[in-house]
Amino acid sequence: MSGAAPISVEAALDRARARLAGRGESPALDAEVLLAHVLGRSRAWLRAFGERELGAAEAARFEALVARRAAGEPVAHLTGRREFWSLELEVTPATLIPRPDTELLVEAALARLPDTPGLRLADLGTGSGAVALALAAERPGWRLLATDRSAAALAVARRNAGRLGLANVAFRAGDWCAALGGEPFDAILSNPPYIPAADPHLDQGDLVHEPRAALTPGPGGLEAIERIARESRAHLRPGGWLLIEHGYDQGESAVAVLEAAGYTAVEDLRDAAGNPRVVCGRQP
């Protein structure tokens, strides 16, 4: 596009879709998100004003982003933003990119806990803060503690909370339950790493560009889930809930882990695609 004749929004999108075909699961969506980012407009605006011509600088910037996406960089890293639970979050290479499946963690907590001011919840391995901030936005009376062992990830989460004006979230550095201190919680949630270290998907697609420590805990894939299940009971009130995301093929194993740790009313929830995704258990 650089140095060429003027090009319209619609034509630029068509060219980008063709270039991104086969380079990801959603080339049309990727193209729209990138051009909307360049123009500071919505995707709906792009469709309504497809005949609008791009300026030379806009076209060049869009072309550069499309080239980087074609080379494998995640769209969220190119824009620095990702939507989760209707919240626009900053993301960086230091954080896991929030995914729609993880919204089930938020739904499960909202369904199991009363809307009572003062309830305390912890989000272990918060990354960009997605789960904690979604719950804080839905329940302003709750108090959230978001933890992560990565200082860079915590910095992103803090910025997201500040930009969203969510003052009912605190942040603390630490490894899983070691960061929780002595005060008990009404619920502990986590989207921990759960991909086995030898899984070939770790070397494909967006996962290549995400922090490996946020993706895999070790050879088995269940190491972080097992540790959280063991340690969390000492930090939950009687009747409190533990909610953990896991892989689509780990449902039975995750249920067994929570039951072995002494949790009751253990159940596994399915995501929008019908796959096992979140295991829940209650402190006796």
C-alpha cells in the first residue's frame, strides 16, 4: 500500500484479509481490529464508511501491522488491548492474552456468591487483571486481591484497574497462595498454567508470543492446579469456594484433584463450546 494510489477502507480490508488468510483463525476479524486501531474508530464505523480513503500514513501503518500479524504476532500485542467481559484491557508480552473461555470463571463466581458487601476474593496469577477486574466491576462491594509472581504483569493489572476506576482491587506479588497472608477469603479463583510442557501447541500461533510460565506448569499440566488445591484450603472460610480453569481434556483429573484435597460439592463446568473448562469446589 505504501507509495501506491489512495486506497479505500473496504479495499484495504480486502487486501489485508487475503494476506492473512491461513495465518490465523479469524483473518477478517484480525484485519478489522487492526484497521480500527489505526484509525481510532469502531469496526462498525469501518463497515459504514468503507469508501473512505486512507491517508498515506494510515495506509502505511496498517500495512506494517498486517505484516506483523502475518508473521505471527498476536493482534492483542499489536494493538496493546484486548476486550474481556466488556472491559478494554491493556495487554503486553508480559501477560497472558485474556480469552473468552475464561469468562466462565467470572460467571461461576457470580452465580455462587451472594452480592454481599465486604466479601473477599483472590485471583491467583492475575496477569492483566482480567478476572479480578471483571468481578470488581460487577460487584463494587466486594474486595478483590489480585496476585502474580510477575512484577511486569502486576504493573499491567494495576494500570488497567486505574484506567477503569476500580478501587476495590488490591495487588500483591507472590507465588499462588503464598501471597494471600492470614485473612480468610470467601472465594479463590485462578486461571493457572495447565498446558503440558511437551504439548506442540506451545510452539504454534499466539502461544509462541505469550509468557511460557503463564502457559505450562510442567510436564503433566496439572502441577499448578494440584498446588493451588492443596494450599488454598488454609485460606478459605468455611463454605468458601475454589474455582480453577483447566484444559478441555482435564475435567475428570481436575475434579479428582479437588476431591483429593478435601473439597466438597465438586463439579466441572463447560464453556460455550461444550468443553470442560472450570472446576469448582467448596470448603467444608
